[in-house]
Amino acid sequence: APAAAPEKPAAAPKPAAKAIPTPAATCKDAKFTWRIGAPATRPNQTVTWADKFKELIEQRTNCELSILIFQGAVLGTNRQMIEQVRLGTLEVTMQASDVSELHAPYGAVDLPFIIRDRAHVVAVLDGPIGTKLNEDMIKAKGVRSLGYGELGWRHITNSVRPISTPDDLKGMKIRVPESKLRLRTFEIFGASPVAMAFSELYTALQQRVADGQENPLSTVWAGSFFEVQKYLSLTNHLYTPVYPLINERIFQRLPPERQKLVLDTAQEVAVWHRQESVKADAELVQKLRDKGMQINEAKAADFQQQASKVWAEFAAPIGQDLIDAIVKTR
């Protein structure tokens, strides 16, 4: 039988990338300028943190510290921006799961189902565990996290069928971030995961290079994935923070009172960011349903069973003690 004609003509390729436009500076004659590289575009939550931080820090330093936001991965992929921050050729980057590729212990937070609820993640990352993770990363890699914001609970979308159990993922090409941990998680769940930069994701879904992807609702909405994905399966398989990562040498160039102001402001932005995310999440399921997505609740217990295999496999690189400490944190 002849192959069925595609429903829509293939999308025209995007025009070749132009020279990177520098965002307009809102501060003239700043003593310090920090560029923030974000992997996505507004209203994605990696950018909303940066926008709020810029607004407050420029105001509070009287423009002594100027912030330039480069959104949409114009400075490189997640991996490339992390490397630029490590080397000090970029001041700050907004990152999520990819931070574990820089400092493996951060992968503990990225283990499927390890985070029970939002109160748990606050106790972990704003408590002694988060402090130690950050101090160790500063020592080992010369990179500091300015606290954490929220990307949110991750779910699976695809263009093939609803996902209720891991069996439904068999043979499905699911895009994951460039993280060994996430790649293995989805292999263990039964999918055929494809690792790629976030900036390539929409086109990959549109051209069916990938059947599906996993991200928080806010990312599905901000990225308009509802245009190229029919099914949304609520799995809550893990919680993803947003980490603003800064080169430590660059941070130390600020006078001590400015360092304190940056840390205090970053913490204030983080709390605001998490609250905004909670508010948005409550409305997003209905908004995505209104856009035509078919939404179902997955069977969490079936995924949790598979998750224990991921924990066992990554106990060595992450550290079993750290995993135990997170589980015990109340």
C-alpha cells in the first residue's frame, strides 16, 4: 500500500543563525557587567529568574553592576555555556539538570522520585545538603550556584500514544537533556532516549526526530510543544530546580558588601520564582488541554519500581551517603 501523505507539509528550514545581537544595556558606565546565558526564551523559567535578578540588582547597586541577558541559547548549548562559565569566558548561566555533568553529586536531586514534594526540595537545597553541594562545586570546579529557582515537576509528552506505564514507552524516541543520568533513567524506563540541547528540541519534535520529550508544564507551555505533541502524561517523575551558575573568580571580584547583596537578592528572587511557578502550574494543565492536548495521569507506582534500578546504578558516582541523606531529610 502507498504510504499515507503527511498531514502537513514539512516546515521550511529556519534561516541560518545571524551574528549574536547584544542585548541593550539598561545601565551606562557600570563598573561590573555580567552576561547571563539562558538555554531558552521568555517566558521560560530560566529567563524569568534572570529578568527579575537583573531588575533588582541594577536598581540596588545603582547600576554599578549591569546584567545583560542572552536568551535562546545564542551563546551555545547548555554544555557549552557551563564550560564557558567554568573557564570564566561567560559570567553566569541558567541551568537545570545539566549541572550534574559539571558536578556529579548534583545528580542526586535528579534521581527519579527522590524529591517527595516542594517542602522536601526546600529542606534539601536551602539546607545543609545544598550548602555542601555548592561549597564542594566551588572548590572542585570554581563555579558557584546562586541558590535555586524552580523549573518544576517533569512529565512526558509525545505524538504517539498516552503513557500510563513504562511499557507504553517501548520503542519511543524521547528527547532528554545532555545528562548521562537522564539518558539511563529513560533507558531503564524502557524508552529509546535521544540526548540533545534544548534549543534543538522543538524542531526535533516537529520533524519527528524525537517522538516525545520530558519537561515541566511551564516548559511545555513556553516552548509551544502543544503544537507538535498530542499527548501529555502526568508522571511527576522528578523535580527540576533552576541553578544560576556563576564563575567563582568573577564573583570574588565584587567587594564583600556587593557579594552579600548579590547573594541576598538571588535568594529573594529564588523564593519569588518558586512561588510564581506554583501559581502557574495550577493553571497550566487546563491551558494545555484547551490547546488540544490529551492529558492522562500515569501510574506512578510502576515508574517508581523502575526508578530503584536508576538509584542503584548511580549510587557510586553520586554517593550513597548523599542519597540516604536526601531521603532522610524532612
